[in-house]
Amino acid sequence: MGLNNIDTKQVIEYKKEIEKKPADAKFTAKIEGSWLFEDGGPQFRSVVKVKDGTYTMEACHPNFAGPASRPGPMAFGLFWFAACFSSTLVTEASLRKIQLAEVKTRVEADLDYTAQFDLGKQPLVNGFRVFMDVKGDVTEAELKDLKEYALTHCMGMFTIQHAISLKAEVKKV
């Protein structure tokens, strides 16, 4: 591997490829899953391809009385934001040859279920916050620059910061 558990060689090679052929940088990410109807088990399952086979992700509906048997959808969303922000920052640090020893990321979202239960029109999500603790051979100035880079180059952060068009289709089959 490369620096900070990032395969910098692969990152650099991919960048060179898309510099030559920018169209190769554009593709559609997809995930498909199924609702599960067995009482007491996970409620949604998706199987995705990984390097050595498949990986199964399972979720439960938000359990308002406490934790369910699997994470709820928001946990996966927050995981995406935290993992994406972290990987963008660490990848860029690695490309800049900055050795990191530890990176801990926490993402928080202020939620309001009032509108989901038709009890008002308040926004469902009122704000996000990202906190990152970094140890390593990095200056405060470098860390500030890496933070700004990650905020502008991470797809998760882009999604939080910008309205993106959505098309939803539900059909009876």
C-alpha cells in the first residue's frame, strides 16, 4: 500500500487516466436493495460487489424506542459523510506526502421527526457538523488547507452543501 493506508500509486494513475480521457471520470453509482418482511430481523438488505466477492449491508427502520437489530438509514448516511470526508482528507494528505498517525471523524445531524409524522412543517434535518481529530506530522496550516480541500472535493460534503436534482419513481409491479 502507500502512505496512510492509501494506494497513492493507484490514485495518481487514475488521475492521469482521467486527464487523458475526462469522460472516464463520469459514471453512475448505484445501489439496490430489498425490504425484508420477517419479524425481528433486518428490514432492508443490499448486497454490493467488493474486491473479493460481495458485502451485505442491512438496516432497520429508525427505532424510536431505542436501538434496533441493525443500524438505521441515518447511520449509513452519516457513515457515508464521515468516511467520504475522511478518505478525501487522508488521500490528499498522502498525495502531499504528509504522514498521519490517527484520524477520528464524527458527524452529527440535528433531526426533527415532526414533519415525518405530519405534526408540522419543520425541516427534517436542521444542520450537520463534522469534527475531526488528527494526529501526525502535519502543521496547523496544512491541516486547515486539507480541511478546506476535503470540504470542496468530497462527494458527501458536496451533497450536504448543494441542492442536487432528484427524480423518484415508485411503480406497482
